[in-house]
Amino acid sequence: KYRDVVFVGDGDCMGLVIAHLTNRGVLKKGPSKMRILDFDERLLEFYKIAIADLHLPADLISLERYNVRDPIPERLKGAHDVFYTNPPYGSKDDGNCGKVFLSRCIELCKPAPSWGIAILPFAHKEDWSRSAMHNIQSFLCENGYVVSEMIREIHQYHLDDRPSLRSANVVVD
């Protein structure tokens, strides 16, 4: 089934990657519609150029300036099937940054069977990271979602002062 996917904060340009792979036929069942929500106008301008350069269908991707600190516009509530988000790492906030981004994703999606993918901080050898992931997973469960898959340490940050930082791909249903 083709889906309507919302990307909340797309600094890693995953929406563009998915659109390009779908357009090239690499993804056989790619999204039918994609909405990119980001507060960074530079990213949205880049997307406009890339959409034209890659000859992507004009109706595949919509772009909108949005900051997760703001309420979700009524017209977008419950309008999507799937979400993707890669929030800032938030190593000092006990998972709150991830929870804010996920709360917006949840508001943007229809009730079950909606699902999503989040890139979330998880360096399992560090207490603060386990605590943050626990808080995020508790939040998800309280909002009717369960973690159906988690691929640990799939992302590494190349920081000299924090070589142990890792993130996980977390799939929620």
C-alpha cells in the first residue's frame, strides 16, 4: 500500500533520498506523498533546487516551514500514515527532545495502523542514554505506540570528545 509520509525535521535529507529512490524505481512501494516539515529555511530552499535537479514529480513532495515548538496546524493533524524523524541528540535532557519531536509526529499521523521511524540517541554503555531511551519508550507506550524494532548503534557521531555517541533506528507501531 502506498503511504503518505511526514518527515519532521529532515536535516539528514532522508525525504529526498526516499523520493529519489522511489522516482528511480529502486523502491517498488515508495510513498505516494511526502511532506517535509522543518524550521530551517535553507534546507527547504535546498529541497526546492534538488526536486528540480532530480526531476522529481511536482506532486510527490510538499515543503513547509515548521518548528516543533509550535502547535501542529489543524489541517495537518491526523493527515499522515507514517512518520520519520531524526531529532537533535539531546544528551543532556533525559530524552525530552526526542519526546517533543515524537509527540508532533504522533499528532501528525492517523491512529493505528500508523507507524514511524525515529533516529534516537542510544549509547547502551552510558547510563544517561539508557535513561533517555527508557523515558522515550515509556512516552511512546503511554501514547499507544510500541517499539517493534530497534537497530542499535547504526549511527555514529565523529566527535573527538565523545567517540562513544551512537544512535539507533527505532521503528514504532
